[in-house]
Amino acid sequence: MMIPLVIGITLISFIVIHLAPGEPTDLQTQFNPKASSLAKQRLREIYGLDKPLHVQYVNWVKRLFLLDFGRSFSPDNRKVIDKIRERIPITISINVLSLIIIFCVAIPIGVLSARFQYSLFDKLTTVFVFVGFAIPTFWLALLLMIFFGVNLGWLPISGLHSMDYHELSFVGQFIDLAKHLIMPLFVSAFGDLAGLSRYARSNMLEVIRQDFIIAARSKGLAESTVIGKHALRNALLPVITILGFSVPGLIGGSVIFETIFAIPGMGQLFYMSVMARDYPLIMGILVIGAVLTMVGNLIADILYAVADPRIRYG
């Protein structure tokens, strides 16, 4: 079902993009007093924008099946796949690190909150969750930049490397990269971290009240064994579902934090392509994002079988 789903996504995206006001030719002709209407028409013919919308879409899909995303409408006229290939490793790396942080932090918080329900720890994490849901990502990023970057001067506020990055030792390069990634990773993971910990808590509370947990405790098993071996695996299934759905959110969030922190990733490239009405580049990034989203959901389906033997043997 992934192939027809990708085709449906491309069709809707293609229509929505072309319904937006403005064309790529406007940037080259409207602000140029010497550009005539004939020049604009010639540009539309070069870009293929003079053809009907359905013809443009069919031509684009034909190239897509050959893994040809076309050429960018920007002045460099580079291949879209080359531009994406340069940027996508950065975005994927940051998103993978964000998922690891979310999973490794949110699950223990949720389990401990359920294990010690209504304790001080549970109340503090509840406040943390509400704050995480309420704070807009862009506002949080600006606050962190002002406090840690401008006022304290502890962390760099943009880019991935310092000016003297290539002159540093291996350890120095690692520390420099880590400093540049601390704030983007925190901004990327903060909202999903708060939500996932709350899901883990509610699922854990439901599981530890089941009869088989009571039976395990009545056998004299250690509480760590009851929680870690019996309760946690049953509580993970809904959490895995939410984790799979968080992948598109992380990819979409890349547009925000990569633009704010000037990180040369796919999110920043997507924002620049939208501003320039670069249709081939926009469509290429949307297709890649859709594929990554479905791969994330596929991984979630595989993790179901890992967490629940009933799915694996059923």
C-alpha cells in the first residue's frame, strides 16, 4: 500500500502547491523593470508551466518512476536529487537522535510516574508535560538562543560547525558539533518527549492493574521484574504506535528549527524552495518526506512483533 499512498500524496501536494498564488517566474520578472511579458512567457515555456496542470503532473510522475526529480528552478539549475542528497543526511541524523532521546527519556519517565502515582515526581512530570504541550517550538528555540547563546555565551546559536572546525582535533570537532546540536535536539525532542511520557504513564497504569500483574506479584517476584519484564512490554504497544506517528512530526518540525538555527538540512531547503516557488524541489522533498514517514510507520509495525509475541506468532 505504500506505492499508491505515495502517488496519492504527490497528487494532493502537486495540486495544492499550484493553487498557491505566484509562480517561479514572478521572482525573475516582477522585480525586473526590463523584463517584458514575452520574457515571462518564454520562462514559463522553459519551465513547462505553460502546459495544462494534469500534463505537468503526468510528466513529473513519469520522471519520478525513473528516480528523476527534475532540475531546480533556481538560478543554479542543479538536479533536485543532488540538492536533497546533500541535505538529507543532516536531517535524518538529527531526527534519529531526537527519536533516541525521546524513547530513552520518555519511557522511564512514564514508567516511574505510573509506578509512583501521585508522588512528587509524578506531579513534577505532569507540570513538565503541560509545559511541553503549551510552548510553541519556535518561541522555545528563540528563548534558548537568547539565554544560552547571547546572554551566557555557552552555546552557538546557528550552524553545525564553528569557523575553525577543520583546524580542531577529533575530540575538539566532536565537542564543537555537540555544542551546536544541543539546542536543536532539545527543541526537536521537547514536545514529543512530553507527550510520549504521558502516553507511557497512562498505558502503564492500565497494565499494572491487570490480573496477570497481581498474579506475578503474588508469586513473590521482585517488583523490578514485575514492572520491567511483565508490565512494560504490554504497555509498549500503544507507545510504539505514537512513536511511529511522531516521525512525520519530527520531519515537519525540521523546517522550524533548521530555519531558526540555520542548519543546512532538508527542512531549511524546503522553506527556501517554498519561498522561491521552486516546484520540482518542493515536490522532491515532499516525496522523500512521505517515504520517510511510511518507513517510520513500517518500523513501528515491526516493533509490534518485537514487543508482543502474540503478534509475532499470530
